[in-house]
Amino acid sequence: MSLFQLIFCCCCLILMIRTAVSQHSYDSSNCTSGIQAPGSNYQCSPNSPSCETFIVYRAQKDYQTLNSIASLFSSSIAEILSYNNFSQVDQNLLQPGYEIVIPVTCFCSEAKFSRAVYQHNASRSDSLSAIACGTFEGLMTAASLRDYNQDFQGDNQSISSIQVPIKCACPNTSDIENGINYLVTYPILEHDNTSLISLKFDIPQKMLADANRLVPFHAIFPQTTLLVPLTYKPFLNPAAIVSSQDEGSSPGVLVPGISETETKSKNLFAILGGVMFAASFCIAMIYGTVCFIWRKNGQDTVKDLSRRAPRWSNFGSEFLDDMSKLKHSFTYFSMEELMVATENFSEGSLLAAGVYRGKIGDSCMVIKQISSREVANNIICILTKINHLNVVKLEGFYDGTLPYLVFELAENGSLRECLSHSNVGKQLTWNIRTQVAFDLAEGLHYLHYCTKPTYVHRNINNRNVLLTADWRAKISGFGSAKPLDVNNEKGKDYSKESAIVGREGYLAPEYLKYGQASTKVDVYAFGVVLIELLSGKEATTNGELLKNFLKSAANKELHQGSPGYLEMLEQFMDPLLEKDYPVDDALYLACLAKACMEEDPLSRPTMNDVLMVLSRIL
């Protein structure tokens, strides 16, 4: 293993397990969403004093003069001039997109959220989404604006004065001890990334990541905000502002790098590493972004204010609606056909409780008894609308008092069965295990981004990951899956569940505590399955396995690849692998699993992010 690979892995591990100093998490939820998502505000203590801080605002139509911008934020032109350099621009007509630093007074509200509240005169034609995401450029969400103005009706009066709660934050005691005196609210542009934002403010990228609890491979989106930690009053780097107009990565992705305090040779390695990552992510980004755009183009309920993804596809939402209504054909079987296929449901055909192996014609199938018609109908409704290599195929159906579904056979059974039998487990080489992880990620990515509506599986575990004869993974167990229709839920990206379903050890904390089922629930379960692929152990019997490993590793001398660190990694990995795996790749996947299992769902990567990470391994 090369010096760079070892240094990178160590830095990545330390970054993942470090205790974040910041109390603020980055919120990636859509600005136009009408529902307030958990973690979408900057939290504060009730007795926290107010502070003088700053936000960044960009000139736009109707707000291209200093006078109009100063009026918008109840400031004075003289005050704005003192924090901005206008020596080379026309102060009376700023170019659209020109960035201006605005001083604000931030205080802690009764709801324990930091805010700088202003009065704004809204016209009859304005909507709260247009005000929050258009006029104020995502410095608050439409949901926050609605919470402050619950009686606002933009269509029944000519002018209405509303309260505008700008997102802001004050440094806490820990921040100040670390030399952070200001937390500047920065609204993210379409082409922004953490590297460019850091350059604008002349701070290390890692410092920006820590202030927002951004983990490696975390995507950031337009019309959301980041907090920029500064020791001094903000001054935007003009060179970075100009170069930002030439960048083109949306969303941006935070890639772990090497600290700026390293030696010159390590800095060189970091630069080379960044180039290597950029190249390895290209293929996955193209695939993931196209699917992401297709889905998003069909979900925007507000005229394109956020531009969360560029419209590269010529397919409109009507085309996707029509495609989503197409159903794949399948066969209706009689009970006699199923009895012949399973030899009268003999013990020799039994695979598990209520699950049989059968032969229909020249094909081997799995015949599964379903608990109720309601569950069977749910599975049929989903699996006849989707078709993917990594999703088990529904072949047919028997409609009786106790219905049966007929699926394609995965010859090697479930992942749990393979890992629990040493003879089979030895066949699961490192290459096969990484391919299984990639297949599972591909299947979940398809459900989250490439179907309309989005589907949340809610029951990903090692028993619902099936392996074919050539060791390719397929997702099964769709009895608990459900659609997550953002349009019908008014922008809500999670649903509230009264009954918790799924297997112990794989359930995300927010789902267990509050019944919030989102795509991040599947991401959490993916992280648990990834642990099992690496360790060979069952999550339900050792759910703290990875966390304990990383906690122990944090207390060791990891730098320069100490023997203690390698010994801990070997103890963690499945002994059936017989140490036949790249150490740096193993640690890389361990870091990814830890990121997927973050307590805060906003800190977890998306399946789009996960695919980008895995593309480096395969």
C-alpha cells in the first residue's frame, strides 16, 4: 500500500469518527418544501445572547441597487459599503449574481432556532415559496416563512407585511475557543462546491466541513445554506467569485482531503488525490445525475426557482408519468400448477417458512406464501411497475384465500445464508463482496431516484438481499415498501408512520423514535449490510460492531499506519477473507458504512453519493 493511500485512509477514518465541534448540521431539503424537516434550522440555547454576524446576498432583478438591497435588510448603504469593495463596479446598477456581504443581528428565538427577523412587504402576486426561494435566495425555507406567517394569504390583499426569518448562527463557546468569531450564512449557488466556497472566504475546506457537520462524499445543493466559520469579518475573494461562474458541478460533493498543515509533499499528494477522485467519480456522476434529473423534473411544484439540477434530459414529466403507469406482464397460476411445481409443497421443496422452491416448465422459481391480499397487492403494484437488474423479478401470482407470489430464483440464497456458512462464505471473495455492495446500492438508487413516485423499501437487511448463481445481488422483501410521493405530500421528503416495520438492528433512529420513513432509512440499513459484508457478523447480534471498532481506532496512533491500527482492522474483518483484501479499500468502505449510519439523517449520504464512493472501489 502506497504512502498516499495509507495517509488518506487514516485521515478519512479520523474525519469520520471525530466529535464535531459544531452544533449545526447542513440541511439539504428543498427550499420550496412546505413541510419543516427535522434539523432544517440552526439550533441555539434559549439563554444565548444575540450576536452581530453576516449573510451573503446576490444582486438580482428588482434588487440591483444598494438602496433596494439595504432596504430589503433594513440596513444602510453606508453600513453595506463598509463591508464590501465596490471600487470596480457600478454601485447604482449591480450585475445579477454580484455577491454582497450584509451585516445582521442574530438572536435565539423561543423555538430555540437562530434567526435574524425582518419585515417585508409582500405583494398580492407573491407566494411564500417565491419570497423565500426567489427574493431571499434560500436564506430561509418556505416552511420557515410559513411558520412565521401562518395567517398570510397572498391572493386576497394587495400588500401584506410579513416577517422574514433569515437563517443565521452565533458562535458558541467551543467555536470561540477555536478562534471562530463569526458564522456567515452563505446561500449555495447551482455551481458551488465546498472547495470553491472555501476559496471565496480563504479558509481550509476541512474547517468549512466541520462547521456544517459535512461528512466525506456529502453532496450540497443549490438554495440551501452553509455556515462559513471566520476569525475575522468577511471579505470575499474576488478571484474565487469570478471563477465560480466557470464551474459546473451540481450538486457539489465534499471529498476528504489532507489537512493544509501537512508538509509540502503531502500537499502534493492531496492535489493528486483530488484529481484521481474527480476522474473516478465521472462515470457514476453521469449515471446518477441523469436519473436524479429525470425524477426532479417531474416533482417541481413551483416555477423553476431552485434549479436544483440542470435540465439535461429532453424527457418531460408527462413522459415519465406515462412510463410509470406501464405494468410488466406476469402469469396467473392455479393452485394445481403450484402443487405440481413444489411436489405438493413437500419438505424437500421447502426453503424457509412459507417459501418453496419449484419448477415451472424449464425454469426454477421461488413460490412464497403471502400473509394477506393487501400485502400481496402492494408487492404486485410495485414490482409490476419497476424493472431493474438488482430488483427481484415477479413472475406470477396465485389469488386464493392465502395468496402466493412466484419470483425468479436466486440460486445462492440470501446474503445471510451465505455469510453464516463457512464453506459458502469462503466463496465470497473481496471482489464479490464489493460487487454485492455496489449491486445493492444500484437497486436502492433506482428506487430512490429513477422511479415515479420514489419508493422507500423500509426493510433492507441481509435476508432480503438475494445472490444469484453468478453472485449478483437482488433486492427482495417488498411487503413493507411504500411510495413517497413528494407532489402529493406538498414537498415533504418523509412520511410519518404509526406502525414500525422492519428488522431489529437495521432500523434508523428517527424511524424507531418518530416513525419518519424517508430514503435515509434505506441508507442507514445499507450501512448495516455493508458492515456485515466486511465483518461477516450479524448486525442483530452485534449492532455496535463498527462503532466500537472506530471508537477503539480513534484512541490509537493511526498516523503512518501503526501496527495497532492494522491489527484492529484485521480483527474487525471477516476471517473467511483470510486477509485477502486491499487494506485501504476496506477502511474506505468502513468509513462509508459509518457515514450511512449517522444518527442525524441529514448527515447521511444519499444513495447517489454512495454510488460515487463505490465507483472508486470497483
